[in-house]
Amino acid sequence: MYRYDEFDSAFVLERVAEFRDQVARRLNGELTEDQFKPLRLMNGVYLQLHAYMLRVAIPYGVLSSRQLRKLAYIARRYDRDYGHFTTRQNIQFNWIKLAEMPDILAELAEVEMHAIQTSGNCIRNVTADHFAGAAADEVIDPRPYAEILRQWSSLHPEFTFLPRKFKIAVTGSPHDRAAIQVHDIGLEAKRDSAGRVRFAVWVGGGQGRTPMIAKKIRDDLPESELLAYCEAILRVYNLEGRRDNKYKARIKILVHEKGLDDLADDVELEFASIRGKSLDLPAAEIAKIEAYFAPPPFDELPASSAIYDVAVRTDPEFAAFARQNLAPHKINGYSIVTISLKPIGAPPGDATSAQMEAIADIAARYSFDEIRVTHEQNLVLPHVRLDDLPVVYAMLASTGLATPNAGLVTDIIACPGLDYCSLANARSIPVAQRISERFADSSRQSDIGELKIKISGCINACGHHHVGHIGILGVDRKGEEFYQITLGGSADENCAIGEIVGPGFSADQIVDAIEQIVATYLELRDSPRERFIDVYRRVGVKPFQESLYVNA
């Protein structure tokens, strides 16, 4: 895990002191809200429907137990005893008093955390595969490159005031768990035939009002040229991106309007002008950052575990958890554990202070002190011995964190929606809760299999509904909440934007509509192994439309 150097620490503490003064001036009336707004946004502070919200950065989704305990303390001391993990691998506190914001930022600085660049028209928190450094299919650990990008982008003088926010994601596995194709820049680290690190570079992805899949602009970028090439892309965007219309200000619109070939030509010209200069990424610097992410001291273990095997055979609840919430690890005798923050009927992505502290304790004892935040609003213990899984499961179960639904119909992504957000048109959380309750039966979930439902309360798509197998978008229709359904979206290496099936459904109808879609899928699949997304790609939208509308 990366540790702050002297520059990092001084930089964060200076920002806390600066913001403390700005908050004091706002509270005593020296600054109006309009004057204060750009200052608070630089520090991750939003004004929501009912209170100020603080968004804390969790770079590439990596936390230590010490950091998670601090987040638990903040939730208990300053908020309403919980935090909300987001689709950007961050955490939000929704009920913070403005006067206490500087104190919270000072608390975060004590554990090498901050809220810088979690809002505003800048390069946002760099995200990465939440299984990084652990996944059996990993080619290259993306975390060192995500950290390099974080350092490079923090208060970059050219890119502090971009046309709009800018998002970068990095993966090092052929199976994309970082959703790189719906980012402004998506990076896939890989190796060439000689074993050298190269990057496939995707540009112009995004969701929101105009969802678009990124296009590959380079397939073999050398490791040393990573920063220079990213800088070239951002320079072109900063110069040519729309500033007259915020809805058309993202780089995806520039790619669409200019065309990938012309954009690529401009990027290559800009790249040539800076290539080989100060933006080269020296091998020594890469090695220095990689050292922070050296593998923990794994034990030499057999590939199987008698303790684990006995628990699977004798405990059906543990067996269900193991089947759904464990993933293969690259080291024999270890597993990756997904902790679902989607218990039946609860708001997706929320964790109480007690739960955060429990996870911190488990991570410190059983996972080399590491926790990961996923863009699907769950947490991960990346390195757990197979022998330890039964006791880890028992500890998770004792605090309500052992729901065996990772990747299933109740593992729903949802934005805060109209319950919190001033931009939302409709509520997301209650819809997610009701769908979760409708499909609560674990055997039914298992029979349905992998199914990703994602819900947004407005067109900004913070719930990633465009890339849900089933996407739900809340809209306002003459003062009433209606929900539009899309089908066939995907955020992995086979990225796709979902297709609208037809007219929306009322708040009273939407759960029944989802159940009808699931029932149609079960009728259409060739075998229990055929996933929802595979059936959709085979038969298309028409059978689902007929089941929803023609036979209604």
C-alpha cells in the first residue's frame, strides 16, 4: 500500500488549513454560497437536499484497517453512524455539519486520506480493479500505475479547470473489473511477446445524458510513455472540449463530433511535442512505486484446504457464501472474499461504523491489513487463507455482512437518488430495497444466476444504469416518479450500453416489471448455465418487450 511522503503530508495539511479559513469566512458571512461553492467543491463538499455531503477519496479503492477505522469513527462522531460507498470507489458522508468539515479533513489527514479532487471539473479519483494484486487472471498489478496517475494528476496546473470532470480507470486483467470502456480514459496494462509492459488506451467512454463506449486509440503504448500520452489526450481535450454547453463538455462528445481518427491525429501531434521530455516515466520511479505494492508475505500452502472442504460439506450457509462471494486467488491456498453491502432490504452500499470496525479487525488479522472498495458498492478482503475462511465467514455473519449474493439479482447498484441528491428526479434506494425483498429467497437467486441490476435516480447515471444487465432510470413525469428500463448493458470487456425496452413504469409497477423480465429470461434460457446477458444477446429485446407490454 502506498504511504505518504513528506510532500504528500505537507500538501494535505496545507489544504486542510486553507479550507478551515474558507469555511470560517462562509460561516461569518464574508463569502456567499456562490463564492464558496467552487472552494468547497475543491475539497469534496457538496450541498445536497438536506445537508452538506463529504466525499472522501479512496485512490484505486485500497484501504488499510487503520483508515477504515477512521472512517468508522467519522461516521459515528460526525454523521449518522454510517457511510455510503460509491461507484467511484469512494465513501460519502451525507449528514455533515459545515462547521465540522475542516475537523473531519484533519482527522482524515492523520491516516493519509483526503477529499481533494473528488468533485469539480478536474481529474477525479483514479479507479482500478478491486481484485488487483490478487486475481488469478491478473497479468499486471494496475495499482502502481494508478498511483502514478494519482500523483501526476493531483492539482496538475493545466488540468485543474477542465471543461468537465475527467475519469480514468486502470485494469491489468483480460477480464475487465474496472469498467474501463465507460471512462474518459481507460487503460489496460498487458505484456508484449518480450514480456514488456504495454497499455491499450481507450478514450471517450462515459454514461450520463449521452452514454458512449470508449474507443481504442492505442494498443501498444510503452510503459515509459504512459504519462506523456495521457497528458497529450488531456491537452487536446482541454483545448477543444466544449465549454459553452456542460452537457456536451465531456471528451466523449469531442470524440463523437471530431471522429476518432482526427482526434488520434491531434493526440499524436501533441504527444510528439512532449515525448521524450520531462514526462518520461523513468524505470527507477516505476520500481519505487511498485515497491509499495509488493506482495504480502504469503505462506506456502497447498492448493486445497481440508478445513475449508469440511465447512463447505457441513454448513449449507457457508457453502452458499463460498459459492457466490469467493474468487480465485493467484496464490495457492488463498481466496478473495467479496463482502456484500447489499443485505436484503437495506440501502445498497451502506455500512455502519460497527460494521466498518468489524471489517477492519478481520482485515488486520486475516487479510494482511488490506480492504478494497469495488465500483459495485461492495468491499473486498483480497488475501484470505482457505483455512481461515470459515472463521472469517462467522465473523462477517455476526455483524450482518455475510449475505451470499455477490453478482446476483439482489446485489444491486443504486445511487442515493431523491432521498439525498438535489439533482435526482426519482428515488433509487426504495426501488432497490423492494426488488431485493421480492427476490430475497436465496435458492431463487441462485437459480436465476448472474444478473446485474443498476439504478439511477436521474440522467447523470451515478448508478451506472446504462451498463446494467437490467438498468433502471428514474424520471419525473408531471411530478410523479416513473422508471425507464434498459436491457443488455455490460461494463466488462464486452462493454455494451443497454437498450430502452419501451415506456416507463410507475413506482408501484416497477418491481413487478423486473419480475416479469426475470421470468421471461428463465423461460428463454437453454440451460441453468446460460446467464441473463447471454440470453439477451441471443434473442434480443423483442421477447422482453412482448412480455412487458403486448401481454400486459
